[in-house]
Amino acid sequence: MNKSITHVFLSHGLESGPGGTKIQALKALAESFENVRAHAIDHRSTKDPAARLTQMQDAIAASGANPRNIILAGSSMGGWVCAQTSEQTPVLGCFLLAPALAMEGYPQSSPRIQAKHVQIIHGWDDDVVPPMPVIELARKQALPTLLLPDGHRLANSLERITNEFEGFLSRAGIQ
């Protein structure tokens, strides 16, 4: 049986890069599944959220991926990029780590996340992206949200995050 390819697009945070610990851990996990192609987008050329959104859209277009077979995963500003991308093009999944949602200075800071499967993971002690506005956005959109005793980088939660991502991919039908 010929299964379709699932594309996982990973978007890093403002001060990170495609080689960052979380992005590489999620990429390696995604690639452990059959019929998955993982793309770690390099956003280091700009700190502008709108420019990073365009980079994500360009990467998706270049891949030729069908939105029904796209998983978006992002951290901080990368989480905003993924959420905003899903608002414009509904996708299979959106996995967001400490997403920069409901933030001043971001264009459309509270996007309507449109994905069949969604998971938000946020740290209670996040001092960069306050958890309460993200929780409120999740409540309004009825989005699953996991809050952990960690800060913005979720540095103490990598194993939990990768376990959650593995379950997320499985629930999305990735085998």
C-alpha cells in the first residue's frame, strides 16, 4: 500500500535556530516515523514575525505538500508562525510550544488556529510569553493545553515534550 507523505514543518523561536535543542528533538522524532519528511525552517535572517510567516508559506509551497498532510510545530515566535499559518491554510496538525500568542507588536496576535489536531504546551513560569493570555485564547478556541512547571524555553521539559509530540503524531494518524 502506498501511503502519502506527511510533512512536518518546524519553526524555531526568536533567539534560536533550526539546530536548537527542541527543534532538533522534534525533527528527529518526526523522522522516526515512516513516510514523514521533516523540514526545520531557518528563520535567522529576520526577527520580523510577518517575514517569518512568509518564509513558512514559501517552504510549504516549495514542498508541494497537501495541507491535509501537514503538521506544523513551533516554539515561541515559531509557535505564532505555525498558528498563523494554520489560520490561513487549515492543516492536519499544530503543535505549539510556549507560542507567542496574544502578544503586543505581533500582526494578528490571536489567530484562529485551524488544524484537525492541536496541542499547546506552555510553562507556568514563562516570563517572555505570559501563560494567562495563551490560556484564554486556548479557552476561547477550545484547544488542548498542557501547562508545565517550567519557564519560556521549557528547558526542563524536553523529555515530556517529545513524549507529547510522539502521542500527538500518533493521534494525527502518523504511523
